[in-house]
Amino acid sequence: MAYEVAFIPGDGIGPEVAWAARRCLEATGVKVLWRDCLAGESAIAKFGTPLPEETLQTVRQTQVALKGPITTPIGTGFRSVNVALRKQLDLFACIRPCRSSEGIRSPFQQVDLIVVRENTEDLYAGIDFAAGSPESAQLIQQLKTLTTQPLADDAALSLKPISVAASERIVRFAFEYALTHGRKKVTAVHKANIMKYTDGLFMETARRVAKAYEGRVAFEDRLVDATCMQLILRPQEFDVLVLPNLYGDIVSDVCAGLIGGLGVAPGANIGERAAVFEAVHGSAPRYQGLNKVNPTAMILSGVMMLEHLGERDAARRLEEAVRAVIREGRAVTYDLKADRHDPTAVGTKEMADAIIAKLKTQSVEPVNPVKPVQTGQRAQRA
Ligand code: NAD
């Protein structure tokens, strides 16, 4: 018996961190039948497109994918493979847990929060018009008949669709996540004082959904600017944050900074029919092939994948092995050393080796299988 999982190594540092994660996952003893797929630059070379139908089909079949970061190609028809993948598979919820690890130098301690980002609409939806294009000229003319607000003829335009259905779905997801993970509070983040209709709709929807969870999960809503400041002053006040797409993108990088940087921030994109697990960071092309970057974010994304599959015991063992290696501070990459030029820093592969060695020697209490930890479907067993 094995879980079928699509494996997309990605671009830049992607293959290095994705393979490190794959080896660590295999070392847990959970049987995975990997279905190797291409997306990004390597896919363009073979299929002439960065997101081949073959890859989408594989993820639809397996319902679970482990994915390395993908470079956003410049000057092609695709805005972003990542955005396209999320849209095609309707991966509407992006979950980014941010938890402090002992051994990581940071002015912020005991951070333990979850960012839940809406993944399908907002300014990220891709409704963009270039300055000077016939489309923006037409749109600007039309808009001038609808608003008295000044609108420059040479403006570029981006639309910000925020719908009731998508807002309701993501807020409900955040509350359900809070319930299944023993979380106490959901904070909806917006800028409804300025964007009265779009963010206003998100805020009103969040308040309405929250009523159904009264007495079980606390709720508050906050402005995004104030939230950023509070995250720096008192990150411990937050538990689960739910945000529209763009604020979610930015705030999750802020939160990654609170726990030690992009090298340690994992993530998952979840839908009703598929889930794709990937680090928050990108393909960092200047580090490509150097065996230098931190594999932790990708390995912890693998931990989230194990939880999603219901393999909670293996998930806990792997997470503990990662945290033990970081705590000891020896076999860690340059970004986790006090001095980034510390010659004792190890490479991506060697840090993964240390985690695998730790897995084999650790003693961790088993956990009882309880309720599923994600709302998405689990992988088919092959
Ligand atoms: P990036 O996250 O790739 O890198 C920014 C910096 O963060 C790096 O220069 C490095 O200093 C640090 N960093 C990132 N990952 C690290 C790791 N594992 N260990 C240690 N340090 C790490 O961001 P970018 O340079 O803005 O983006 C590069 C490319 O990645 C772009 O094409 C972008 O579109 C793409 N991207 C893809 C994804 C994704 O696939 N999900 C996410 C973000 C960015």
C-alpha cells in the first residue's frame, strides 16, 4: 500500500529542496508512489508550455502534490505557473503555519500562528491592463462615465474582484481549520475603511460566517496596516489569520520573517479535490545548483502533506527531527548560523541527511489517529 503523490521539482533551487524533502519523507517509512511531473522552465523545454496538461492531469489523479518553487517566466503568455496551477485545480486556500523554532535567532519568540490566504481572486486574479494598451484606453473611457474620480489616460489598471462566495469559503475554511487544530481565535484582515466595497464585502462576510462559530472559536477583524504593526509588536496575540489574496501574500512573508525567514516557512494550497504542498519561498535563481539553501521550508511542507494524508505519527516524527537538528545548530545551512559566512554551515543535502539520521535515532511518543486535519480529500492509496 502506498500513497500516490505527484512530484514537481520546480525551477532554480526547487529540485534541490524538493529532493531533500522527498528523501526525508521516504525516511519516515510512509510508502509513497511518486509520480514525477514537470512544470516551469523544464516543462517549457519539453512541452513548450510551463504548465503541461499532463502535469495537471497527474495532480488531478493523485489529488496530492509536493512541489518545488517555480520561476515566473517573463514575456510569455503565463502570468505565473503557480497562480495558474491554483486556479486550474481550484486550490482556494493557502495555509502557511508560522511557528518559532528553538535554535533560530530571532527577536520574536513563541510565535505560533497560521496564515490562511484566499488563493483565487483579488488583485492576484490576473485582470490586468497595460498602460497605453487599447484595452486600458477603452476601460478608462468607460470608467470616466461611471466615476468622477480622476483617472489618468496613461494609467495601467488592475481589477480587484472579491466575491461573497469566495470570501465565505475561505473564512469558513479558516474556522474549520481552527476547530480541527485546537485553535482559539480567527482574525479577518482587511482594509475596509478605504476599500469599502471589496474589503468591506470580505469583512462583512467574515463577520457573518463567524456567528456560526460563536462560543467555539473567537473572532475579530483588523485593518491590514494595523495588523502588520501588531504582528511585529505582539505576534503572540494572533492565532489564525484569514486574508484576501494580496494581503495574504504579503503578510505571510512578514510572518515568515518572524520565525527566521523564508528558509523555514512551509505552506500548502488546498482545494476540495486536490492539495499542493510547497514552501513559501520562491526559486531563488542565484542559489541554483549551489547546494546551499535551507531545505527546512520544503521538508515542513512535506510534514503538512503527511498530516493531510492522515499520517500524523510520521508527520510528528519528521517535524521533531527537523526541529532537533535546528535546535542543535550544527548541521544547518548558512541562513541558520549566527554568521552567514560561518564555514561550518552545511549544504542543502547534508542538512537533509542530518534530519534523516535524527529520524532514525529519535524516540517520539506515537500519536493516536484522530479526526482528519485538513478539509481536502486524502490521497488514494495505490
Ligand atoms: P525567493 O523566495 O526565490 O528568494 C528571495 C531570497 O530569499 C533569496 O535570495 C534568498 O536570500 C532567500 N531564500 C529563499 N529561499 C531560501 C531558502 N530555502 N533558504 C535560504 N534562503 C532562502 O524570491 P524571489 O527572488 O522574489 O523570487 C524568485 C522567483 O521565484 C521569481 O520568479 C518568483 O516569481 C518565483 N516565486 C515562486 C514561488 C512559488 O513557486 N510558489 C513563490 C515565490 C516566488
